[in-house]
Amino acid sequence: MTVRRILLLGVAAAALLTLGVWLGGIRLADQPLLPDRGASWYVWKLPEPTVWTRLSAWAGYIAHQLVSWGLIFYAQTRVRTYSRTLHPINVVALLANLGFIVLHQVQSQVFYDGLAQDVSIYSSQGSVIALLVVVLLMENRRRGMAFGRPAPIKAEVIGFARKYHGYLFSWAAIYTFWYHPMLNTSGHLIGFFYMFLLLVQGSLFLTRAHTNRIWTLVLELLVAVHGTLVAIMNSGPNGLWPMFLFGFLAIFVITQMHGVGLSRRTRWVIGIGYVVAVLAVYTWRGLGSIHQITWIPLAEYGLVAVLALVLWGGLAIAKAVRPPSPSGSQEKDPESAGRGAGRT
């Protein structure tokens, strides 16, 4: 199949699976829940969990996670070559994810609870933020960090992130997927559709579909759509939705739109349109709160800097304690390794 057909089928499958979540959620809509206790409280969990409700969620998550990591490791060590169509291991990964999606649906119907019963809601949100931050780091050389200009990040740091990012991304998607019961509230449906797309992306390792620039940019931008819609649903038009919308779009204007071949004129039009939209919305809401749009960019770019320093320090320590290589041997450039078999 062509890259375009693979991705279109992936989107169609995600839509059908989301429809399945909506249908399955009808039966769960009357589940008694505890009152909302604020921003750090996750409403959709059983008032009186049992050992079996907890075990069902954690066992499903752990099995899903281990299978995913095993498939990534197999692809990196046994397949190692990129293809314009699917490898057999990609078919296995897609079927495995489909099987665990069905399992989670059954688990939700029988036991209701997800991982949310035992871990903070911020851990779920943080896993997605970690994914976005690593993408910014990995793509630094291709599209830059600020208006096409790369940040001064060592090549070996970017190479390490490219080589091993699949394991982190797999954790972020699968952990978030099992965090929530499969309910049919608007927020859950939007979130599950996004998670299904990420699971499709995670199954397409070592294919050109996996590295398609437009596709990966869409996946990055969907977090702005999800965050904005959920904020409106939870808090109404007077809530913090502009912070999510313009915060994530600021990263698009500063970084993401410079990696897809847009002309300079087009980028100027997008940038000016962004500024006009920000001024229009915050003139209505009050310019005193316009600083809200900086919170998400400052957090993500700050985390990129922290992550780059941590990886640089860790690699430097590993290099210092590593035994010297045999005379005449040369170590493989980590960034070139990341561009090949390591990218998942």
C-alpha cells in the first residue's frame, strides 16, 4: 500500500474504534460516581474499587506495554530497514494494538475502572507533554527550534532521542490509553480518537508513513484541538480554552510550521493571522490575561532545555566510564544511527 493509503486507513480505523467507544459507553453512563473535587480530581472512577477492578486495569496495561516494547525491540534489532509499505512486524503491531483496544473495552464494561484509580491525573497529562517535548528535541536539526533556527543541542543528544524515542512514545500513548475507562463523554471520545491515532503511528515504525512530515505535524497539532475542546466542555466559553489554543499554536508558529516546506510568505501570513487572532480574543476577554498564552510554550521549551542537559550529562558520564574502544575502531555517529534503524 502507498503511504497515503496506509494513513487514510489508519484514520478511518481510529474513527470506527471511536464509534465503538461511543456505543460501549452507553451502558456505562449511569455508573454512580463521587462528586467532582477540583482540577486534580478525576471523576470517572469507582467510589469503591476492588482488587479485581484494579488488577484488571493494571494487568491489561502492563501486558500491552510489554508487547509494544517487545515489538519495537524486534524491529530495531531484526528488521532495521525502512519501507514504503508495511513490514510483517507492522501488521503484527497493528493487530496487537487492536486486540488490546478490544480488551480494554471488555475490561471497562466489566470492571469500569482504568489506571486513574491509583495514579494522578497529572501523570496522564504529563506523559503526553513528555511526548511533545521529545518531538521538539528530535526535530531540532530538521526544522529548528525558533523560526527555523536550531537550538545548540549536541548531535549525540538528538541521536540518542531518535534512537530510543519509540519506547517513551509507546509508554505515553499506552499509559494514557489505559488511564481512562472507555466512556462516551465528549472529552473521552476526542481523547480516545487521538490515542488511537498515536497507536497507529506507533505501529508504523520503520515505514515512510511513520516519518511523513504532514502526518506527524497533524499528530502534534491535535493536542491543541483536544486541549481547547476539553477546556470549553469543562469550563464553558469563559474558561481557559485560549491558553490551550494559543499556547499550542504559538509552538506551531515558532517551531512546527517551519518543517513542512511552507513558503516564507505563507509562514508570514500564518504568523500575522495568529497575532491578530490573539489580540481579538484577548481584547474581548481582557488584555490583562494575555500572558496566559506563554505558559505552555515556556513550559515545553524549558523542558526541552532540561531534557537536553540531562541527556547530555548522562551520555557524557556513560562515555567517561565506557571501556576504550579497540585501536583503530570508530564509533558510529549516534545521529546517523537515529536516522536509520533507531527511528521508531
